[in-house]
Amino acid sequence: MKKNLIVPLAFFFFIMAFTSFTVWFIKEKDKPKIMIVTHRLDIEYWKIFESGAEKAFQDLNLKGKVIAPESIYPISNQPKMLKKVLTQQPDALIVAPIDEEVTIPALMEYKKKNIPVLLVSRDIEWEDKTAFIGPDHYELGEMSGKLLGSMLQPGDQVAIIFGLAYDQVMIDRMNGAKKVLKNIGIEVVTERSGYDDLANPTPVMGSILQSYPNIKGVIATSDRLALEALGTIEEKGMKIPVIGTDGIIEMTEFVESGKVDATIAQNPYDMGYLSVVQALKAIEGDNTEKIIDSGIDIITKDNAEDKINFLKKLLR
């Protein structure tokens, strides 16, 4: 009698397992699919962004993936990746555009298929974008100027170290800082690009100090540039305030240790999370705001430890 029950029971459990798998498969298939294409994923800033996006995928029960080209250059790498992503038929695309001219033609293909396109970190002049999520880079520059100005006196000389000369984000940050510094009577005596042609930091602080030994402060339009400058300043045994703009761990640790009084921080985690939230709204046909500001923070010794602990948890 027991032997006769083995086959029916096995069949019953098979049917239950098959049914459960089928229900799971259908549910997975019905989940909205969001693809995110960034500049890169090998540096801390974008890893933090990825953590925010993945948390949103989990919280909102979505299918999603964050990817990036193996290298930013040549700049045709990102449009090629966008064309491949389009064949996967995502319900929405989130992209951090590298170059306006080469990226927009690829994004137009998404527009033709009525796929919402949201921009993050870097805005571009494209009227068909669904939304932009990120900081106001000009305002970020203004805040950098105000922060450095609060540490100096009118008449002091400062330097600005910026990224690639054609990068509008870097230009906006620099112009915002210059406007504020000029208004408070602080002289920007030199503006130097601190990146090579592949967007890697190159030492320029040494030559700045040689040419302008009376420099009293530095604004760098990225933390990577700020850290490069701080390394040179430390080597020379000098104490010159350097303001960064990203809020990565190493820069925040300089603030916590007292080597830097304060710095500016963006919120790439929030940027990643908010972009997914807005993409889901667009998929569901809800109204999305055209611009969503992901915020800017000032990091001081009072809040540096909390910021470091938060970031380290994300990057484990």
C-alpha cells in the first residue's frame, strides 16, 4: 500500500514545484525592467550610485541592472552600449551621458520606441528627456566658493583645478566658484586642468605652488583632483585648504582627521535611488518632475564620521 503511494506523492510534489516555479517566472516576467548606463563602475562615486540604484530595485520589486563601458574612451563606447541595451527591450533607461553629440542620436532610438529616458549626474540639452536627476553643478561651484571664502580673507590668492576643458559639468562648477570668489574679493590667479586626455589625474599642484607661492586656497572640481593637490601640499609640509566636490571616503577622512577643515559632498546614493523611483513613475504613466535635485552637503568634522560609516557600509 505504501509503495503504491510513492508515485502519486512524487507526482504531487512535482506538480507543486512546477506550479511554484511557473508563478515565480510569470511574476518575474511582469516586473518592469530598468537599465542604467553610467560612465564607469571602477571608482567609488559610481559604486555608491550603483548601491542606491540596487536598493531601489529591491525596495520597488523591479528588474534592473547598472552597467558601464569598460572604458570611457573612445566616447563611442557608450553609444554602442546603449544600442545593445535597446535590443534587451527595457521599460526605461537611465543614463549618465558622457558626450552630448554622440549620446543623443542613440537616445533618439529609445524615443522612437516610446521608452522613457532619464538622465543622471550630467544634464544635456535634449528636449525629449523624461527627467534629470542630479545636483545643480553651478550651484555646487558657488557653494565651493563660499566655503573656501569663509576660510580666507579678501585679497587672498587661490587656484582652481578642473577636469577636462570641454566637460560642461566641470565648467559649471568652476564658473560658479569664480563668481562667488570674485564677489568677495578673492583673486583666482590660475585655472589649471588636472586631468590627462583619458580623464586621469595628473600632478599640477607642484607647478602651481612654484608659479604662485602665495596661494592661500584651492578649489578642485572633483575629489580625485582635490586629493592629488592635497598629496603635493602635504609633501611640502604646507597647510592650504583644498575644497573637493564629491564627498568620497578618502576626502571625508581628510576632514575627519583635521587635515582639511571642510569639503563639499554630492549624494550619488540618493541620485541612484531617486532615478529608479522616477523611472518607475514614468513607466506607470505618472507625472515626473523635469528636474530632481539630489542635493549637496557640506562635510565638516562634526558629520564626517557618520558620512564615512555610511559609505563604508555601502561599499562592503
